[in-house]
Amino acid sequence: MSFFTSLVNKITYQINKAVSDPEAEAYAAAQAKQAQQDAAVAANKANKEEKAEAKAKAAKDAKDAAEKLSARSNSSISGFAGESSQQILIVFFVLAYITVATYGGHLAANRDIGYSTAGRIVSFIYGTILFPVLIIQYMWDTFKEGKESINYSFLPISTYVPTGDLEKLVLGPFCYVPDQASVNATAKVAQMYLEAFQRTAASAAPPIDKTPPVAKPPVSSTV
């Protein structure tokens, strides 16, 4: 080793020994370690906060989705209930109309028991159309005038007597048992037809010449 190198090393050693402070170095090392720990704690805290925020956001999104689904479900249920109630109301009115209309036809067919089967069917049809008038008239005659209501069957079109439960169930509403009132009504209708025919025949007959004959003058003969 040269003298110059030895001298430089001694000078460097003396300088390092003069400026070095073991306590300061230990403090600096401790501060550096503490800084690393603080950084690790801060990073861990930030990671936990991020996880907590992500979890809270996920919970909020799930809650919002559940609320939207519940609102949609409630809306669907309300809409279905409203639509169902409206359809039920429509069906009720239709059935009520059919019931009242057929009752009007029932009244008309029983009232015209003296007519033929075809006539009673026609009466039933127009009764279902004009049922308000027939029902009002029936109520007036029954409750105001005290007249006995005529009720042979739902639609009296046959005098057949059904036998057995099935026939009574199927044919019973269309069969009736004639009585004196129905016989009298039939005779009355027949008399009406006869009188109408006689009036028609009388009006169609050629007029009778009622002018007295004129006497002819005697014929003179020349001999």
C-alpha cells in the first residue's frame, strides 16, 4: 500500500468517526421502521375501507334491486287484481243480462200458452228482446192488479211427460202439463184465427150488386 493511499484512508476514517453518531443512526433506523409500519397500517386501513365501501355499495345495489322488484311485483299484482275484478264485473253483468232477458222470454212464452209451439218459441224470442216491458207488466199485474202469474215451465213447447231423472233434468224445462186454462187459451186463439179468416174472406169476396134490375120495354111485333 502506498503512503498516499494509507493517508487517504486515515483521513476518511477520522472524518467518518467525527461525523458519525450511533444514537442518531439508531433513531433514524427506528424512524424508518416506524414509517414502514405506518405505511403498512395505512395501506391495510385503506384496503379495509375500500372493501367496506364495496360491500356497502353491493348491499345498497341489492337493496335497490329488491325494492324495484318488489315495486314491480306489487304493480303486477295490482294490475292483475284490477284486470281480474274488471273481467269478473263484466262476466257478472253479462250473466245478469242473460238471466233477466231469458226471464222475459219465459214470461212471454207462458203468457202465449194458447198459441202453437212455433208461436211460443217466437214469443220467447221477442220476450228476450222486450224483457223490460214484459217484466214491468208482470210486476204490475201481479202486485198491483193481483192477477195470478202463469207459469207452466221455463219454455212450454211440449206436452211430453218426461220420465226418469235425466229426462226431467234435460226435458223438464221445456215440457208442461195442459190444464183448463191452457185449453181455454188454445180455444181463444183458435177463435181469433177463425174470426180473422172470416174477415179476410169477407173482404176478399167480390161485391154484391144490389141495384134493382131495370124492366125492359116490350118488343113490338109487326104482322
